[in-house]
Amino acid sequence: MQKFNIKAQIRKLYCIDSFGALMIAGASWVALLAARGFSTFEIGWFESIFHVVSMVCEVPSGAVADVFGRKKSMVMAQIMSMLAAMLMIFTDSFLSIAIAMGVSALSYNLASGTREALAYDSMALAGTEKDYERFVSTDMIIYEIFSSLATLLAGVALLLGYRRAYLVDIIMGSVALLFALSLSEVHAQGHESMDVASRFKDVTVGSVKFIKENRKARLIILFNASIGAVAVLIGFFLQAKLPEVGLKAIYLGPALFIIGMSGAVGSKSITYFDKLGYKTIGLISFVGALLATLMSINSFTFSVVMIVLSPIFGWIFQ
């Protein structure tokens, strides 16, 4: 039997994340949609649709990866990503863009957690589990570098136009797909005989039980999600609003790059304040998220409120 090549397996995972993160249209999708004439209200709906699909598919996609294999899940993630880019190129209606966002969310779900699980299972097979933390750290650095580079090229994406920008994404996705196809499959122990329904039930019951029994975990998850959502939405809407207030397209990438690097600096700097309590850090994060809204507080607030109220009023008038 041929010895399992763990180094080659890990290198391939790094390459998948490198090319998967280097998607210039994906990094500037809000600006590209705004340039196509979509309003911030419509863009807010697209973001909501992404997260609704992501929320619904997160657990089932994990169960699929457990049962059918991590490699297959990684391959499907790349195919879904390329399909979403194709839909963005060839369609222009609200419904078709919404479908593209749903497909993109499914791509995210299929890869989310799967690469880490495949890396750990591969290391377990090779007897190198001790290197897992180093993999996670290196993988995160690689992703940050290439996603930041993609953000830096946001102005280039606008100059190219959305069709050619998404074509670049398809090319990057194709390279990532080739690396995904070359991965070695490693099945999760204990899940080989499970079907998707059984695994889905197992994961769901375990997750609900944990959340139900841990009040502190519930509060932390809710708070982190709230702060994170505000920060991400601010970044997205700045893509649409900065050109409107006079920023030249070529400077959009560097501006967004600075924002992204500021987040990275914040993530690193927190390690030097380990004596501060979680409540203090949370308050600082909350204030920071509020201050960042000053450039587009009116349109941002309007969009967020509309995202929440539109389905409610639609139901009322129905």
C-alpha cells in the first residue's frame, strides 16, 4: 500500500484557499452590483438571501461531507462557486442575482469546516495531528493575504466590468477545482455507515443540546454574530457608497484593503490585551462598529431597517 503523502495533501489545501480567495469580483461584488444599477436596498436583500441559504444549508452540507466524503464536498464547493460567477455574468434580473447569491452561499457551506476536517483527518491518518494548529494558522494567513490582494484589485474589477471580472473568478475557481480533484479522500471515522439523514439528526441533536445547556455560549454567539454582522455590512455598503461620494474607482481597492488590514491588525492586537475582560473587549468592538458608520449612516441604517421590515410589511399587505 502506498504511503499517504500528508505534505502534498496540505499543500493542495493551501493552494485551494489561495486561488479560491483570489477572486476579484467576489471581493467587490457590492461595488459591481451598484455599478450595474442595483440600489443599496436591493443589495441588502441579496446579502440577506445569502445568509438565509447559508443558515439553512450549513448543517445538511456538513452531513453530506461526513457521509459522501470531504474531497467530494470540496470539489462541489468549487463547482458551485464557478456556477455562481457564471450566473452573475449571464443574468441581470433581481431573481437571477438572488439565485446566484444562493448558489454562492451553498459553495461557502460545502467548504466551511470541510477543509479543516479533511486536514485533521489526513493528519490523523499520517500520525501528525500535533501539526494541526500550525495548519490552521498558516491557512488563515494565506487566506488573508490572497483575499486582501483580491480586495486591493477592487478598482481593477470595476474598470474591467462585471463580466470580465467574474470571468477572472471563474479562471481562479477552475485552478482551485483542479487542486480539489487531486486531493486524497479521507473518510471520517464512525460515519462510514451513516446516511445523510442519520448524520443530520446526530449533528442537529448534539448542537441543540449544547446550546440549550450553555447560556453563556448562547450570549457570546449572539453578541459576536451581531458585532460581526454590522462590521461586514459596513464594509459591503462602503463598496457601494465610496464611489458615490467621489472616490475614483482605481482607489477603491486600496481603501478597502486598508479596511481589511485594519481588521487583521485588530485580530492580532487582541492577543496583547489578554487581561481585559470579554465585556470590555465587546464594548470597544461595539463602539468601533458604531464609529465606522459615520460615512454612510443614513443609507446603511435605511437598508438594515428595510431588510427587516420589508418581509413583515409584505406579509401584512398579503
